[in-house]
Amino acid sequence: MSFYVTTPIYYVNAAPHLGHAYTTIAADVMARHHRQRGEQVFFLTGTDEHGEPVADAAHALGIEPQALADRNAERFRALAPQLHASNDFFIRTTDPQHEAVVQEVLARVRENGYVYEGTYEGWYCPRCADFKAENEIDAGNRCPIHHIELTREREENYFFKLSAFQSQLEELYAQREDFVAPRTRYNEALSFIRSGLRDVPLTRHKLTWGVQVPWDPEHVFYVWFDALLNYYSALTYAPGADVSMWPASYHLIGKDILRFHAVYWPALLMAAQLELPQHVFVHGFLLLDGEKMSKSLGNVLDPFAVIERYGADALRFYLLRDVPFGQDGSVSTAAFELRYESELANELGNLASRTLAMVHRYRDGVPAAVALDGELDGDFGGLAREVAWLIDGAELTGALEVIWQRVRRLNRYVEERAPWQLAKDDARAQELDRVLSTLVVGLRVVSVLLHPYLPEATDRLLGALGVEDRSLACAAWSSTQALGARLGELEPLFPKSS
Ligand code: MSP
């Protein structure tokens, strides 16, 4: 089994913000979960460095696009480990190997008869690097995303014959209802297709910052075709990858780039005779004050600052817990602090420290290898399977919720059984053993399942439980790992801020 997950590649026109961190975190949770299943995983992220968004930003700073790309690509590259992202490769579209694949694949698309010369005339947003139809623009000819005035473009281009794929795309959507999720996004893409596909520019004549068109060096490829091909090109040269891992299992994207991934990309792959990805999952926007968080709107939260104060795990948890994955959601420092205190510190942190403290106090640190309390069988028995099933559907918030219900169940269990009362009565020693061991195993199960979300905290917690195995098998209720051996010590997992 292999699992290949991607994030969009990020524009290097500015520094990373929380919106970029969000997709990377989500992809990382999926990658880590699939590694726990013993699958061969490849997780790709990187930077999109060509086109107008980057050329214009560099121009405004009075530097060369390559210099701006080099500077900001490093910031994106540095963000990944700070988020605890376990990406296997970081692609830059200025990598010469990528550029060569773009030229090769798009030349093949032309040989296959899907490229012709024409004139483009219409609206264009240089920030989106997107050509806009009349019905897609706001009053005053403005971009609905960036609110800037659109430019009127007239250019001699090579076109990609998108319209040739009208019926094949309709068939794809009819046959594979899970090609795009959530359902609202599937419907949106399908209705775009049904409204009638028009051919799109494949090259730009006015720009020089891009991958040169091999059959006409006066042109560079339109940045979106160059960018989309990263998902395929990376496999041809990233260490540890190979093209047999194509097609991707999941492309995770934000809703702003749906059309490129759900319409242009499958059409381009068909034109190049390459297989289509299995799933495109579309998440919503992180909103600040009701608007998409974006550098150009100036309303961004700096992920580096949040990580410095609370750690990457807390950020990962907050974003996937507070904003249902697949929908838009507001983020704020107040909501972040609330989740941190009430859930991470109080519910998980206290459960862990109480459980360990009781085993140390009453059993000299060794939870007995006894049968567990059957009362929790129903809650924990099929849990790992349920989580795997939800993550298979990219339901990352849903999976976190079912795990968290068990964290709460264990907290209730402590209160119901009151081990401190049992400890006062020697005749109830066996009962105390059962309760403590049930708590230790429950903690092990939730820790293994939370590992993709909270890799650092769960490493410490599982370390204190003496458990080295991080595989999904270790989340089985029937496994006896962590019983019968001395537990270690644990510093507070989520210290309260002073
Ligand atoms: N370079 C293109 C993508 C090419 S993929 C072949 C691009 N880059 S971007 O940097 O502008 O945005 C990339 C992605 O960042 C978005 O699709 C989304 O995944 C994420 N986000 C950027 N801002 C966001 C929010 N405010 N909220 C959530 N995610 C957002 O588009």
C-alpha cells in the first residue's frame, strides 16, 4: 500500500502565514496516520515561484524574482519543521528538474493535439494569476478575492484545449463521486464544468519569469500549468520517491484554487495520458474579522509567533479542532487560549498527570497486567478502526472529535471510580489494579491515535508509559503494551501560561 499526499505549493511573493500552515498541518496529520498503518507514504509540499504574483512583488521591492523566491522559499521550508511537518520533500518550481518535466509533459500535450495559437482578450487578476470570466468579477471590474481592479489583457498565446474534455470530465464526476470532497465543492466544480468549458491560455507572452516554452522560446508557460505539474514532477527526482507512486492519493487544497485542481488538472492529465489523482479535498478559509486571512489583505496571524508561545502541537490541535476541516472558520487568540486551557491542559494534560501520579503513588509505578474494565470496551473497542475510516475520508476534525470523546470518557471514569477511595481499602486492591490499568491502557490508546495531531506531546506521554510502538496496532484496546512495567515521569504536557 502506498499513500501520496500533497499541499498546494505556496507563492513566494510574501512570507508564510497561518493559512499556509493550515494545509501543511492537515496533510501532515494524514501522512503520519498512514505511516502508522505501515503504508509507504510520500508527503510533498513546496513553493510556487514563477508568474506574476512573484514577479510583481519582486519588482515592487526592486529585486530580481529569483532573489525574492530564494528568500521566501527558505521561510516556507523553515516553517515545515517548526510545525512538526514530516514532509518527505520540499519542491521549488525553479528546480531545474521540475522545469524539465514541465517542458516534457506540456510538449506531449501539444503533440497529442491539445494546444493551438490564439489571442486572449479578457480580465485578469495578477494576484490570483487567473483569467476571470465576466460572471466571476465584482462591480467595478474588481477581483472578488483581492478586491483590486482587474487588468484588461490582450495577448497572443498558446491555448490549452480545455473544451475538448467537457464530456470526459462530466463522466469522471458521474463515475467518481468522491473525486472532489466535500460535496458542496464537488457540486461547485461540476456546475462549472456543466456551464460549458472554454479553452484557457497555456502560455504567457508578456512575462519572462517562468518556464520557457520549448517550441517557442518567446513564451513562458502560464504559471498554473507549471505549478500543477509539481505533484507529478517531484516523484521523478525527489530522493526516496518514484513515479510508480503516481497518482496522488490526496491533493489537499483551499477553496480558492478549486477550479484549477478539480477541472484544469484532470483535463491536463488526460491530455498528457497520465492517471488522475484519487481525491481532491478542499478545505475552507481561516477567517480573521470575517475576511480570508491573506497577506494582501493585511490580516494575518504569524504562525511563528504562535508556535514560539504555545508550541506547534497546540497550534495543530487548535486549527483542526476549532475549524471543521472542509468549512470556513474564524480564528482568534481568545478561542485558541480557551482550547489550550480547557482541553489540552485540563482534559488531556491532567488526565495524563493524574493517571501517572496515581500509579506511582499506589503501585510504585507499575500498572498490573490484569484484565481491563469491561465497561469501557464499547468506547474503546473499535476506536482505531473508526478513526482510520474517518481519516480515509479526510474528516480530520471528525476523527479528532471521536478521540477527544474518549479523553473525556477517561476523565469521567476517574471520577466515577475514584481510585483514591479504593486505595483506602485493602480489600479493594484488585479493583484498584483494574481501574489503574484501564486508565493506563486508555491513555495509551488515545495517545497513539492523537500522535498524528500532537506528535511531540504524545511522544513524551508514550515515552512516560514506556511505549515505543507508534503504529496503529498499538491503539488496539486488546494490546497489553504499557502494563506490567514501571512507568516513567512526565513533566506537564501543556503548561498553563503565566
Ligand atoms: N501557488 C498557488 C497554488 C498552486 S498549487 C499547484 C497558491 N498559492 S497561495 O500561497 O496563494 O495559497 C495556497 C494555499 O494556501 C491555499 O489554497 C490554501 O491551501 C492556503 N491558504 C492561504 N490562505 C488561506 C486562508 N486564509 N485560510 C486557509 N487556507 C489558506 O494559490
